[in-house]
Amino acid sequence: TALKAVLDLDEPEYTAVCLLFDREEIGSEGVGSAQSVFLRVFLAEASGLQGLELDRVCGRSYALSADVSAGLDPSYKDVSEPQNSPRLGYGTVMTKYTGWAGKYSASEASAEYVAYLRRLFEKHRVFWQTGELGKVDKGGGGTVAKYLARQNIETIDIGPALLSMHSPQEVSHKADLWSSYRSFLAFYRG
């Protein structure tokens, strides 16, 4: 959805980039992963900046980490928080923080960034919902958001809710996929 959105842009007001990382499911280790120096090398080459100037550019940047969220699965209610779990068919999911064992090894978006995205999605009529990755100490996980945040880039996870995540047949709702695409398009357009 993120790649399709950036390809559908006409002329963005700001620089729009869609980075595709490898090895997220093994902890983002290795060349081409979110923990590698790939992002900083790419940004330095694209901007011609180094050191402190590159750090300033990162500090003025925003990112959406395109990742899925665990939808409320009626077959496995004991691993979800019914009040905080996303539901299929209710729009893309904004996950403010990730991690496990509470928020261990996580990233958490600032309240100001969440407010900015809420206004942006309202302006572009994007259907969205909030969610978390499962009940504390029962679910959860990490995404590349924390590695982008380490570069001083405001980051949050956006994507559709799934049932049966990491199984041979994951289930999503087509309206949530469409909302995810529209959220990235709105983000790129500003």
C-alpha cells in the first residue's frame, strides 16, 4: 500500500520516500535491514548532507512504518484486549506504540505526531482506528518503527488489521487495505 501510494503521487509538496527494508521478522539484522546504515547512507546521498546537518533533516522528518496489526480474533480472545484491539473492516490501524512485556523494546509516537496524523486523515477522509499488538505479556512484537525513531524521525505504525498473523493464510478486510493505501497517499500529499 505504501509503494502504490508513492507511485500514484503527481508532485508532492515535500520529498516523499518509500523505503523497503528486509529481514524485519528476524530482528532487522543484516545488510538492507532497518538496523543497518542503509537509511543514513541513502539520506546522505539523496540530500548531499552529512553529520549534524543530516541529523537536523532527520529531526524534521516524519515516517509511517507500514506494518500490520493483530486484529481481534474471536477464536483467541484471551490474547487480546477487546477494548484496545483493532477490528477488521474499521479502517487502517494506527499503532502508537509497539513492543512486548508492556512497551519493552518499543517505539512510541509523540502525542503531537498522533494529533498531526489525526488531522491529516480527517482532512483526506481516511477511515482509521487505533490498536495495539495484543494483551500485555500475551502478545506484541516489534516493527521497524523503533529503528527509524532512533534516527530522530517521528514514526508510527500504520496498516491493516490481520487475523491469523504469520500463518499460511492471513485474513484481512479489503476496506482496511484500501484505507491503508489512502492513509499513505494522504501522508505523502501532506
